[in-house]
Amino acid sequence: MPDFYLVAVLLLFVLALLDLSVGVSNDAVNFLNSAIGSRVTSRRNILIIAGIGILCGALASSGMMEVARKGIFNPELFSFHDVMVIFLAVMIADVVLLDLFNTFGLPTSTTVSIVFELLGASVMVAVLLVIGDSGANSVLAFINGRQALAIIAGIFLSIGVAFSVGAAVQFLSRLLFGFEQRHGRGSRLVWAALALAVISFFLFIKVLGGAAFVPAAAAEAAAAHPIALGAALFGLWSFIVVILDRTGVEPLRVVVLAGTFALAMAFASNDLVNFIGVPLAGISAYGTWLDSGIDPAALKMEALRAPVQGATRWLLAAGIVMVVTLWLSAKAQSVTDTEVNLGRQGEGMERFQPGPAARILVRAFLAIAQLVQRVFPAAVQQQVSQRFQTSTQKMVGEDTPAFDLIRASVNLTVAASLIAVATSLKLPLSTTYVSFMVAMGTSLADRAWGRDSAAYRVSGVLSVIGGWFFTAAAAFGAAALVALVIHQFALPGLLVMVSLVALALVHSSRLHRQRSELTAVRDMPSLSGVTADDALARVRERLAVQLNRVGAVLLCALDVLQDGRTDAFDRGRREQEALERATRIAQERLVAAIKQSQLVAGGSASVPLRLLSAEQDLQQSAEAIQTASSAFVRNGHLPPSRRIQELLAELKIHLCDAVDGVRQLALGEALVAAPTLPPARAAAEALLEAQLQELHDGGRSVHNAGLILNIGLASLDVVGALERVADLSIDPTPAATASAQG
């Protein structure tokens, strides 16, 4: 099957490009989180520094390529055909799995995914070989079980260690420094020098020690004398930090940027194998087969035991692709935002909703805290609490850092030191797990998870950790399934799998775009730092956008009911989700503005609050119409009578006219709302009367008629809410407000 192998090599090349893109989109959170969360500099500068680190790390990663070739399975027991099936299955499964996590904005471990994919594909091929040949070895003989178990154990052990160490170091750091505005000059300089020394030591041990361009003697000397190396680095950085401070440069900013560079370099040098290690091994195996002239099913792959040669150009090219992806990928920003929001110090919208496990953990921690309070004297507790007090708890907005430079430097320093120690002890771990759990540990210790937010944040952390276990199971199963299909059906099976991958990527891109529209706040004007009149104008501007969504939901819902149009189901659901989320964001921002005394409740805040109340009624009423319409069609009810269909068509026209009229009124464009509202109310009342008459005459079942009645009642609620918005838009004075309320 020469055509099969040529197609396989070409696909490995294409899949390598895709895997680099989806991989860096997920792993970017490891080194961007602290710099972006602390807003140490502009996002552009952060990406430049991270990009340089990626390019440097890519050139230092050749020593890690052996994992894909012989780290999980024993290549000498597999033929060339077998390893090509394994490599293709791994890459197909990896692209789909990582893209799935990126779509939902969840960080995962590319190391775990590649390890379990190699394990799943090689186990499946080994099973097929054992079944096909009674004289073959057992399945376990094909797998490098000892090393695979060591990698898996080290990866999952890093979760608890990273969280605990991150929490402990952050707690001690906050006791020492307080929050950023209160720590002294001397302690700041010592901490900065120590952090930079740790980060530099991390670079020597983790990155440069395995680089091909670093002399072996230098790497061995650094590894043999770690204390001397650390002391020398601390002395050097102490001198540099003093100079930086005297020239007006904040040393902690240098720490955060240096840590970003170091972790980006470590990511590229170690995790690059997760993306191109398998394709390079496949290309190497293809070259060996071409030179041998042996049947692909007979040629054993002992050649994969040999070290990688001449991979520098591939590494540099891969580094360039990763840097371009880092700048262009919207999914990379989604994953980063998830981690930053889970660790932010201030208030804001919570993405994750609490579940039973999160509530149990929060109650357990509260019980432990009460026990601790009984043990320590009140004076000690008061002194400790003072070190954790901030000047204000602001809503995290576009210009507000999620946490300060102290926490950002702890995140990077602890993550770098843990990775460096594990590497020096030859213990495998996941950089994603370490970076994420350190960030969560520092958030907990820094009291970023208050009573009002703890359940939400814990739920988010549990969701991410649950996703990690899902990664392992899904990677194993998906790679095994793909390997089975390709092994049994060769080229046709491969083409089918590739087609499914293409469909999955297109669908995930569409889904991510829809999710981004739901989470975006670009159409949600901020109320921070504005006068009461400006705040009201911004509330109206945002309300106009919401009215557009209300109209879209109503159109979709009534289209479904009138014509049974299934394409309107998903459109209506998406519009309803966007409407609901935007209403929640509006409430959060309005409450934050009132809390920060930019608006005064009962005075200038009265009209925005009543507009928000009307908006919530619109959102809930539109949801009721959409739910009833969907249930009517999905449950297979008899179509509405001709009279009801005519009334529904009339209702749709009048409701949409009323929504559009009120929208223009809210924007101050025209006084067209009043003439459109009475016809909409009359159309809703006519629908109710006709349906009641049909129900009385016995022409409709209770369930059938009930859904139509729900639509009529909800339509009246929509009209009532629109009337309130119109009244407040025409004359937002206290007297008019009281009249509207009455």
C-alpha cells in the first residue's frame, strides 16, 4: 500500500501544523496567566516576550523528542505499518481533543493527552497483533509499562503538590509583604532578587541542560553544584535589582516578565514534543522504510531507538508556527481568561455555577477555619487579617488587574521552582497542572475566594480538574478507536477519520464563535467613573442591544410554532442564552456602580434599576415563549388551527414592531413606540380569547391549548415590560418613574 504511506506522511505533516495551533492555544495559559492577570505591561509586550521565549525553547527541545519514539511503546516489536497506524491515530485524536478543550476555554495537559493517546493506540494495535498471530507476545510486552506508569503517576501527583506549595508560599509572602501598596523597599528588593535567581536556576536546569547547543560539561557542572549555582545567581541578581530600583524600574515587573519568558521557553522546550514529536517520528520511520526496500508489514522499527538527528530546522519552524498562533488564536485568550477569572482578587461575573461537591468543600473549609479561629488568639488573628486587607474590592474590568505583582511573582517563581526540582530529580510532571494548581493555591491563600465567591471558584477548579481526568480517558479511547478503524480499513478508514476531523474543527470553530458572543462584553458599556446622566445613557444604549435580541428570540419562537421550522430551534436558543447572560452582566455592573457610589440608590440609580427590572421581565417572558414553542413542536402536538395560525402571524408582526419602536425610543431616535404598543397588546389578547374559545369547545387537548395560552400570557408580559421601558425612556423623572411603577 505505497499510496497509503505517502498519504499518511502528508497527513502527519498537516496534522502537525494543526496540533501546534490547538496545542499552543491551550498551553499558552501556563505562561501568560500571571503577566496578563497582573497587567504588568500591555498584552502586546507580553506576547512579544512570550514569543521570544517560545522560539528559544523550541531550539532547545531536541532532547525531548525520544518520548514519542520509544517512551510509551517498544518500537522494535511493531512493524512500519503498525507504527504509522499508531502515529496517525495519535495525531487525529490529539487535534480533536485539544480543540474541544480550547472551544470551552478549559486548560488541559498536552502531555497527558499525548501519553494516553500513544498508550491507547499502541495497546489497540498490540491487541490486534496478538489476536491475529497466536505466536505473538502478550499485549504488555509491546508497552513500555514502567516508564508509562512513572509519567502518569508523576503527572497526577503534581496536582496536590503544586496546590499545597503555592498556597503555603503565597500565605507567607502576604504575611511578609501585605498587599502591594504596603510592602517595604528592602523586602521588595530581596524578594525580587530571590525570585529572579530561582527563575534563572529553573532555566539552567529545565531548559538549557537538555539543549543541544549547550556544552555537556557546563550542563553537568550546573547539575552537580546546584547550591553554588543558586548562590551565584542570587548575588548577581541582587546587584542588578538594586540598579533597576535606583533607575526607577519596578523590580517585581521584571520578575513577572522574566518568569513569563522562562515558562514560555520551558513550554516550548518540553511540550513541543507533544505536537511534532509523533509526526517527526513518522517521517523518520517512512525514510527508514524507503531505504530498506522491505515489506512494510515485515520491517520492524528498531530504528526508532536511535537518537533524533538534524531536527533543528523542524524545531525552528514549529516555534514560528507556535508564535503566530499565540498572536492570532482567539481560543488561547479564552483559555487564559478562564484561569485569570478563577484567580482574580476582585468581584465580577462568575462563569461556573456551584455544584454539590463545591458546596461540600466550601462548608468543610469554613468548618476548619472556625476551628483555627478557636486555637489562635484574637490578637494574632487580627494582625494576620490586617496583612490581607486591601484598600478596596473593585469589580474587575478592562483596566483593573485581576491580582497584584506579589501574587503574579509567586505564581511564576513557585511554578518554575517546582518544575526545576522535579526535573533535577528526573520526576515527570505536567507544566499545565503545576502552573494551574499553583495559581489556584495562591488564590486561595490570598483570600481571593471570599464567602460570596468560594463556591463558584471551587466549582470552576473542580470542573478543570475533572476535565483533566476526562482528558486521560478520552485520549486513550479516541486514539484506540481511530487506530482500530485505520488498521482494519487502511486508506478508506483513514480518509473517513480525516473527514470527521475536518467536520469537528469546523463545528468547534462555530461553537466557539457562538460562545464568544455570549461571553463578550463589547456591547455592554461600562458604568465605571461616569456621571448619573452618562450612566443612564449607557444603560439605554445597552438596552437597545437587548431589545434586538428580544425581537430575534420572538421571531425564532413564533417561526417554530407557525411553520415547525427546525432551523429556528438553535437560533432561538442561542439568542436566548445571549439575552440571559447580558442581563446578568448588566445587573452585576449596575450593582457595582451603586456600590462604588457612582450612582445613588433611590435617586439617580432609580431609573436604571427600573429599566433593568423591565429588561429582566422581557428576558423571562421571551424565554417562556421560546420554551413553549419548542415544546409544542418537539413533543409532536397537533398543529394549531388555521385561526390560531393567523393570530400568531399577526402577533409576530405586532410584537416585533413594538420591540423595534421601543428600541428606537430608548436610543432617542424617534417617538414611534406608543402607536405600536396597543396593537401588540390587542394581538396577544386576541390570541388568548381564541384559544380559550377553542379549549371551551373541546377542539384542543389541555396540553396543546396550555402551550398556546402560555405564549399569549407571556406575550402580554412582553408588552407590559415594553410599556414600562417606553414610559421611562420618554420621561425618566422621579414622578414618571413612580407613575410607571404604579
